[in-house]
Amino acid sequence: MDSTEIGLWGVPLAMLGGAIRVSTPFIFVSLGEAITERSGRINLGLEGTLVFGAMTAYAVAVMTGSPWLGLLAAAAAGLCFGLFHGWICKFRGVNDIAIGIALMLFGSGLAFFFGKPFIQPSAPDLPAIPFGGWSDVPQVQAALNVNVLFLIGAALAVFLWWAFRNTRAGLILRVVGDSSDAARAMGLNPNTVRLLATGLGGALAGIGGAYLSLYYPGSWTEGISSGQGLMAVALVIFARWNPLGCFAAALLFGGAGALGPALQSVGVTQGYYLFYAAPYILTLIIMIATSSPSRSLAGAPGELSITK
């Protein structure tokens, strides 16, 4: 591949690599929120969980020298946040949207407070697999340097898509999400199912946070999330609560987020920064397109707050 061809393929290759890198936290947060919302509960606190997971992973990785221990710690922290959210929301009269907003602020504030000592230290990164080793072109190598969490997220999306339709746990989740009365008639406890679903969703959001601090961008700063936890909620609605749709939508959001850096990487020096707003514009467009007072959201769980 000569220099002309490299220049021609520079933006697509940069966008491919960027889409893979940027989409990974979206994948985990959106899959976690899909599980939570399938049970009939919405968790807007995942932004705080994502930030606190990023801080926890980075802090533990710095102290232990192991990014995998940091990842586990982030998942455990996310699980605790999710279980706390689920426990509070079981009480009569409690609004899950309001609680989610409160926990978003609480998680972010807690991360900023405990994370200050870890802004300067360097933590080990999560490993990546160099699928581009067959090429001697740096752009190809960079685009195909794929973190293991992206592959795990892809496999998890396929598994959840299958599990929602073919397992007892998936059936229970969907029944509880569609009708609490029907779930009780079957001998199920909707509060327990929603508690576990919200906890699992929080754990996946914590893993998404660990990816941010331990791989891309690979540092701990107070502005590390940039609202990705909130955008993931819009992503789940756009995907119609389908795990495979969440994965595809995450790649779409990742590609939108990678557009600005891709243009910058090929020498565009003016106006490229405007494309950094692409994910936020896409979120706004999706929310407008999927909001209508005259029709219900296709595939939405019946017990979900946004459908009532």
C-alpha cells in the first residue's frame, strides 16, 4: 500500500479503530441498562457508576499493579451501586428516575473525592490483541489493535440476545418487566428480580468505567466519562432493548465519537473539533425520533417508567 492509498484509506481506518475503542464502554453500559430496563426499571445513575468504576479500577490497578484486579474491583463497585439503587426503588412511592439522578451525582462526587490522589500515578493497561500484525502499515495495525473487553462485550451481546429468548432467567426477566401482576401470579417476586437485574447492570457499567481508565483514554481524570452513561440510556431505547441492537448502536456511537480524532489524524487542522459533538447530536436526534405522545415504544417493557 503506497502513500496515496494510505492517505485515501486513512480516515476509514482511523474511524474503524476509533469506533472499536470508543464503543466498548457504550457496549457494557448499554447491555447493563438493557438488563435493568428489561426488568421494568430504568437506571439513570449509570453515569455515576461509570465514573466511580473508572476511578476504582485505576486506583486498585495502581496499588496492586494488576489491571485485572482493577477490573474486578470496578465490577464490584458497580454491583454495589446497582444493588443500592434497586433496594431503594423497591419502596412504594419512590421514583426510579429521581433516584438514578441522585446516584449519578453521588457516584461522580464520590469518585472525584477519592480519586484525587490517583490523578498523577500511572496504572498498567488492560491488554489488547494485535489483529493487524499481518500488515506493515501503521494505520492498519492501530485500527486492528483490539482490546479484549471489546471481544468480551461482543460475545456478551450475543449471549444475552439468546438468553432473553431461550432461558428461564430470560423469561422471568421479561415477565417481570412486562407485568408485575403476572409475575406475582407465577409466584415471582418482582422486587427481587429487579434488584438482581439492577445490580448486574451496575456491574457491567463498572466494567465499562474500568475500560475508560485502564485502556482508552487510559488515565483517571474527573471528566473521563463525558456523559457516556447517560448516552447509553438513549442507545438502549434506540436499540429497542435488543442486546444485538445495543452492540450495533454502540458501534454507531463509537464511530460518531471517532470522527473528530480521525480527521485530526490525517492532517485536518480546521473545523475537525466540531465533529467531537457528533455523539451528543446523535443522542439528541435519537431521543427526538423515538419520542412520541401518540404511540408507544415498540418492544418497551410494560412496567418501565418511560412507557407510563
